[in-house]
Amino acid sequence: MNKYRFVQINKMDLWDSVAIHSPQYSVFSSSVYLNSIGKNFCLYFIYKGQQVKAAVSLLLGANDIISELDDLCIYNSILFFDNPDQKFTNLRNEQFEITEYIIEQLDSIYQSFSIALSPQYLDMRPFLWYNYNSNKSTDKITIDLRYTSYIDISEFFLKKDDEDTLIFNNLDGRRQSDIRKSIDNNLILRESDDVDLFIRLYDELLKSQSIEVPKEKLTRMKKLIEKLILNKIARYFITINSKGQITYATIFTAHNNKGCYLFGAGDRNLMERYDGTYCIWMGMKKLSEDGVYQIDLEGVNSPNRGKFKLGFGGDLNPY
């Protein structure tokens, strides 16, 4: 008899009250976020006796018989709940054992499963070693390594001049120049709730890059942003140039004192090169006023995007 139990959870308030205490928790694990992306999902607790030792959320695909990834949910991680009285070696061994158990359960329930683990999930061995001795590649789990960048913005709490902060001095030269030029050219930042405007900017920007975004995804993005703003776990900023024209827009989540850069888009006919930098920089400063101390720039997984985001001076985290 297995000492663990794999239990489906349907009570959202119970899920939220437990999940938020995990080091692997993020806004993408919250019930508000999961209920806003327009996908079926399933939540599980892993019990040892009466104690919740771990949790996992899955986004469901065709007929709910597969779990899959989704562009709108960056991490749907396995969550662990640390016991401060437990020795580190025992904790590591137990989490390894629990992950093995989760993999076995998912493999028995779903025809296939995919999970986007958070950067705080560190031990990939249970996935790498699943069906280790099998000669069939289809018996094994494929690992896809990605990266994101975190920025500590707690120094903004001190209300220093930008150029007196370590945050500013950690920016690369181009980002610093962008901020100075934005100020010299009277670029301003305002908060908005015009989600239709953002969707139009996003769609037009990707079309200019020869990328056609499905209408279904744009509809889901619009509903997601609206619900996050309504529930006060997202903020939407725009930059306006000296002519009063909207040039760039960003959407940040702000939840549990942590922020995440979710989406950004600009008007290529109006924006200058510095508009995007300024919108992110000033957006982070605004978020700090609400107690946000860390920003996840959410993915540095292509050359241009990676170079731009890492120019803000954050660290590099694999997931």
C-alpha cells in the first residue's frame, strides 16, 4: 500500500489557501488565473496521512484525457510544502519520492501529460530517470530547458533618484540610454483599462513580424487580462509621447508581492526604440508602490527577446 494519496481538489478556496505557501507557487497557480485562461484544468493534492505534502495543477486538452502546455500559463508547476523541522537530506529524498509518485499517477490517468515547472523546482532526476531501463523513447519523458530572468526591485521602496539606484546601474548601457531619452522627450506613463487597445497593438505588432495570432487566442487573452485587472492581480500601463499618442503598452501581474511581465506590445508606426524600455521600467516602479519586490520578466528564450530582457540586469533562472 502506497503511503501517499493522490486526491483531486474541486474547492478553489481550499486550493488557494494551501498552494500559496509553496516556494514553487506563482500567480499562474492561483485559481483566479487558472479560471481566467479559458482552459479546463485539474487540481490535485498529494497527501501523506492527513498532511498535504505536494500539489499539482494540470491544463487539460482533448476530452480531458491529456494534459498540455498553454502559452497563457507560464508555469503550472508541482508545488512542495517545506517542513522547517525536517533535515535537508530527508526533505530532498522525500520530494524525489513524491515526484516519482506524481509521475506514476499522471502516467496512469492521462494518455500523455506536459507540465511547465517553475524555476524554484530544482530536481529533474525523477523525470529524467522515469522508465530509465526502457529501450523505447516513447516510454521516457522529454525535458525542454528554458530560461527566465528575475529582477529584485525592492530598492525602489527607498524612493531614490533613478541614477542613484543599484537597479539603474545594473542596466546595460542601452537600457540606461533609453530611460534618459524617454525623459528628455517627455514620454509619460499612465495606467489604462482599454484592453481592446492592447489586443489591437499586440495583433498588429505580431502581424508586422509575419506572425498570425489565432482569433481564439486573442479572445482568450482579452478575457484573461480583463479578469486579472478586475480581480486586482494585474496592472496595465501605456506610454504616451509628447503628441499625446499611445506608443507602447505592458501588462504585469502583481500577486503575493511578486510581479510578472505578462505581455507587451507597441505601435511600430509611432513608437521610438526607447518606449518599450521606459514602459517596463516605470511599470516596475509603479508595482513597487504596491509592495512588489521582485519581477519575473517571463522568458528569455529567443535571441532578441533574451537580449532585451537581460539588459534590465536581472539574474538568469532555468525552468
